[in-house]
Amino acid sequence: MRHWINIVAAVCFRLFGRDLTFRHALALSAAFHFGIIVVCSAVVALLHFHSDADLPKRLEFSFMPEDESTAAMVGMQPQASASSRPANIPEHVPLSPKEEIIPEAPVKDHLNFEGSMNEALSADRPFEAPLASSAPGANLTEASPNPNYLDVGPEPSPLRSTFDFRERLTHSLQRIPLLDEGLRFVPASIAIPYKQRRNIRKKIEKLVKKLPLEVYQDTVITWQENGQNYTTELQHVPAPDETQFDEIVVTVSQVEGGRRLSTQMRFQRLAFSQFAQFVDYWDPQVSIHDDEFDGRFHTNSEFTISGRGGIHPRFRGKVTTTGYSIAPSSRFFFLNTDSVFLDGIEVGVDIIHFPKNLKAWFQNLAEVDSLAKIFDQETWITFHPNGSFSWRTARSPRSENVPLPVEHAYSILGRENAKLHVKGVVRGRVLVYSMKKIIIDGNITYARHPAIVHDSPDYLGLVSEGAIEIAPHKVTGPGDLYIHAAILAKGYFRVRNFSSGGPATLHIYGSLSAGSLTATEPRYATRIRFDRRLQKRRPPYFPMTDRWEIIDWDERWWMSSEE
């Protein structure tokens, strides 16, 4: 290479009377390499040139009349005319000893065949109903397992020297049902185009959000989009038990080409327990500092974040807020959203209404659960690992013990003047509700921790018309506090004496929803870890929101005959 460079430099010096500059040398080098690439590409193209005899072979499924399709399968292929010869095959193509080109039958219609033939044959979507009679040429003997299917004999021997395309195709299509118009595939469904899918989803979500719950049952709505008429049927499916969710089944239909195309989607009603933290109104005097949230977070207002001492909160689930900004606690604090909102944040979302009055819900609950224990005065409740709980009151200081039922959920209810104190180890499915206040006096945990026992049947819901409080540190004791529960306080979730008793950590395993919050530091830093079971189940009778979210939609049109 150096020898050729010296020769080029000498030629340039003789022609121009001076040495080659760097700029000219760079241009000359680029032109030289480009020429090498062009020559190599031409050589490769010549080596890989295909003649007409070396055309690629492909297997095409087409619709054909019954007599032609049957004849093709049993080896009696009719002679094809010149007009039926595929356009991409020349008139005279030499055949190699190993291959044979079968003239293509007249195409009646086309099939959008997705996936391999084996996937189509093994799909669980049904074909059209097969005929009871056999097609001409089919061998329907007693050995045939089903007279509605075509028996084409044994598989050809793999030791044959010549690849007989007809026999291989015959064996591959073995046991395909005979249809009323001949042998063909009928797709049971087709994918909904993206633009149409987006418009349908947007329209249905708007309908579900706007309509009141009582009109969902057997509601039929017609609407038009881009010149196409749609029929929508909505059906409300109430929660089958006290731990599941309401659903809405939506069926959207249209008529096209004499066939009815239908698609179905399911919406589920969100419960407040499905949020790691839900706050209706964020007190601007309270900021999130040394806190971590593992799960979904929502607030119906703007909220404040603090980053003192290089410490800032971390949200490990999706964050949504009706506000349009995140307020830093100080103008000197730079908010790095990527390190704070690890799963993203969405601002300006629609409000999720917080329950205004839980008294009607309480009255209904007292009527539904005939075994509920109801208190009308301040009561101290302790749960025990053996599946029981005990209580005492100011007027009855002697403790009474009651076993929790194993087979169904249990409710503990407090009336207007009943403040309920809770602590202990819960074994079973329990809801504790107070029209006044719930006070947490100590650790309250599950006997079977869901992080260890993944199918743990232990659930606890704490719901209050007023506040839910953490008792002063002289009651709870020093150190960390552990709460395993889904919490909903219509008023405040409050930490009493938050300015003393720390530093420690408040660990909540479950969810926390509140009308508003007080500060927790310096007594407690907060760690909220969402209980993943709450995505599929809720604590018994736990309140649900007015928000519906789609949980199932295959985004396909399913076809049926128009009656």
C-alpha cells in the first residue's frame, strides 16, 4: 500500500509541480475506496444472479371451486389455461429433477393468512361448519375418523428421490373440513386497523365515563364514525362477592359486506385499594421528602416535593395528578424528574372523585353483613395470630375474645361516637370501619405475610368517615411501625406528635387513601409498598372509585352472518 501511495504522490508532483496536500490526498483516498466498493458490489451481484429457472418457490393458498380443489388434493389436477398461469412465471421454465410447478387454479378470493400453516391448523378458532356429504373423489371409508373430513391416505415416504409437491400438499392439508363452497380457509376474525381501533376505544371510554352506573344494564347506543355506523351494547356485571370488582361488558358491532363484525371489551371499576397512595387534597404546607412509594400514586391537586440535604422521594409506580405542575419546597431545589418519578408522571388528568359521604355505604354494609360486630363507644381491639380478636371498652375494661370466621369475611363497625383502636396480628379477611376515627396503637400485620406466602388469604381494610391516626410514640413505642392494610380516611391520615419520637420509619404494606395528610417527619420517614394482591382483590367491602379502566380487549373483529 505504501508503494502505491508513493507512486501516486510522485505522479501528482510531476503533473502539478508540487507535493500532494492533505485535502487533496483525503479526496483522492475517498474516491479510491468508493471505486473499490462499486467494483466489489458488481462482482457480488453477478455471482448471485438468478435465472428464470431459479425462481423462488412459494406456497399460496387460494379459494377455488369444490371440484377443482378436490381434484388437486387427490392428484387429478385439471389442465390450466394460459390465462391462469401465474404472471411471475415465464411461459417456458425448465424444471429441475427435484421440483415441479403446479399451475395455479383460478383465484376466487384471497385469504390474509397469518402465521404458518401449522398454526392455522392448530388454532382454536373454529372453521365454518363442515358438510355432511363428501366431495367428489374423496375416500370416505369406515376407516375415516369423521365422515365430514377428507381422508387422503398415508404420508408419502421420505425416502423417495423426487419431491412430489402434490402429495406433500395433500398430506399437509389432511383433515381440513370440506366447506359448502369447496376447500377454503375462512378467517374467524380480523385485526381492527389502528386508526379505527383508536377511535373506538376513545368513544367507548367516553361513554363509560359519562353514563351513570344505573343505566349500564342492557343499554344500546348507536353512533357514527367516519361514515360507518356502530351499535354499542353495555352490560353492568356487579361484583360477584365482597372482594371483587364491578365490571362493564361492552360489545361494539358494525355490518360490512353482509357480515356482522363484533368486538367485545371489558372494563373494571377501580377501587381505592388499587393505589399505593391516593390523596384528594394535598396540603401545601406538607412536602414529600424522604419517602418511597412502590405502586400507583394519584392526587386530585398539586403536591410539593422537598430535596433537603440531597435526599428526595422516589416514586416507583406511575404518578398521576390533576394539577399541571410539581411544586418544589424551595426555589433552590432542582427537581430531577427522572430520578424522582421512576415510572413516569402524567399531569392534568381527570379527577377521581373521593367519597363525600360514607354513611350510606355503612348503612348498606350493616344490612348486608348480618354477622358484623357493631360498637357504639370507644373500643380497643387487638387481633391475635390464631385467628381471633379481643376487645375492651371504657365501660367494660374486661377483655372479650371472639374467633374470626374462616369461610367468609368479617366486619367490625363503629357508630357515630365510636373511636376504634386497633393493633395485633390479623388472620382472615377483616374490615374495620368507624364513623368517627380509627387509631393505630401499634404494629398491625398479617399472620401470613403476602411477600412470603404469595396466596395469603389475609386481608385488612381500615375505613373511617373521619380520620385515621397513628397514636403518640408513648403508645406505639420507639422504633419503626409496621402496618399491613388498605387504608381509607375520608378526613385526614394523621401522625400524632410527628415532631418528636423519631427518627424511625413508618412501613405501610398495602395502600393509603386519604382526604389529606399531615406531616410525618421527623418522627417517621414513610415507606409505602403496594400489596400486589390488591390488583386482583380488595379487602372485603372496600370502597370503589367512579373510574373504569379497560382490562380485556383482543382488538379484533369477530365475524358472523347478518340475519
